[in-house]
Amino acid sequence: MTEKRRTKSNLPEKTCAACGRPFAWRKKWARDWDKVKACSERCKGDLRRTGKPGGAPAG
């Protein structure tokens, strides 16, 4: 088989808008990787609460 395997070294990465740490692509984000801004549910909640740019509007 000549199928390419995904390894951690060749996955795309982004920086979390809430905590600033780098995070890698996950299979569950395959459909909406361009929309993912936070590395975890906690950071996603932090973005909503603080209303930081890049997150959902607070309120």
C-alpha cells in the first residue's frame, strides 16, 4: 500500500485564541478546521465569557 499515514509531525497546527498555546488538528475537527479557534472546551468557554476577538460574541 502506498497510502500516506498521518503522524503528529505532519498535522496542521494553530495557536489557541484564548490561552495562546499551539494545538494540532484532530479528526473531529476535519469538517470545520478553518472555524476552530480554541484548543479545548474550557478555552472556548473563556472566549465566550471574555468576548475576546476571534470568539463568539458575549451575551
